[in-house]
Amino acid sequence: MNPYDQAHALARALKESEEYREYARLKDVAYEDETNKVLLDEYKKLQFRMQAKMASGENMPEDDLRRLQQIGTLLQFNPDVSSYLMAEFRFQRMLTDIFKILADVAGVDLDMLAQG
């Protein structure tokens, strides 16, 4: 059994999963509107910046944190965007679960990494 072949089979299974199909469908709906697209892109950029800062032990600048919260508040009241973000969360949770399975096989302690 070739691990690369299995990885490709897993990728196909992920793409065919209900979680991915719903995520992709709702992403298209959310990004149809130009205002949603701009806000989502900014929100995701700020989220990534915050995660990078946290990973390096730094704090997010107050202005960026405030902007992230403001955009998040706006987005939660848009049903198309809110549905998309929830679908994205469900798909990412599935990916995280799969990564944990793979990490266990490799002997990688993810809890130890999260504490560092």
C-alpha cells in the first residue's frame, strides 16, 4: 500500500465529503457579493495575523484586534457569510481530526506543541 496513493484517495474523499461540498457551495454564495468579499478577505487576513502573533508569543496590536472584532460583528449578521464561516469551521474541524490521526501514527504530540 503506497502512502502517496492513499493520500490522493484521502484528498478525493475529502473533496467528495458533505462537509467540503457544503463549504464550497456556501463560499461561492458568500463571495458573490463584493462587500462580503472585501470584508471576508480582511477578516481572514487579520485572523491569520493574530494566529501568527500568538504562535510567536506576541500580542496582536490593539487596532488590529479591534478591527477584527468589528468585522466579525458585521459578518455574523449576514446570513450568507455566517453560514459560510460555520461550514468552513466544520470542514477545518474535520481536517484537524484527520491531522491528529496522522500525527498519532507519526508519534507527534500535538498537545505538547500547543502548549509551547
